[in-house]
Amino acid sequence: LSPVCLGSLRRAASAFIPGIRPGEQTSKYIDKVMTRLTLAGALYITFICLVPEFMTMAWQTPFYFGGTSILIIVVVIMDFMAQVQTHLMSHQYDSVLKKANLKGYGR
């Protein structure tokens, strides 16, 4: 989606970004934020993919994982951590609901 399209959709929905005027300023702001996020993501992917090469050059040892493999491992670990946190939060809410002794809970 283009920033201009997002800006017009926000205006049509009567939504706004606090501190940013509707219209062209909103489009410029969205474009700036999207550019920064894209740059940060590209730098992260570049770093992760080049780490094995730097390790091989620094220690002259074979490294059997490529950059893509490391990237996949990092994403899987991040997803696993998010699922564990969600599971822990659901158990905390369960204990709160049991302590509150709400009518109809657990039926």
C-alpha cells in the first residue's frame, strides 16, 4: 500500500495520527515510518546473513549453517518465545478468574 492510499483511507474512516495533520502530512509521515522500518529490517537481514561468513573468516573453521538457516532459526525461536508468553499470560488470567469467583466460570 502506498502512503498516499493509507492517508486517504484514514481520512475516509475519520481516523488520525495524533500530532500529524490529515492529508499530505499524514502521507509523508507514513512514508517516513515505512522507510525507517524497511531500512531496519534490511540491515537486520543483512547482518544475520553475513554472520556465518565473518565467523568463517575470523576463526578459519568450517561453519555449516548458512545465513538463511540462521535467519530461519532466529524466526522460529522468536515465534516460540511469543507462544510461551501467550500461554503464560492465559494461565495468569485463568487464576485471576478463579480467584474472582465469577458466576458461570468453568461451566
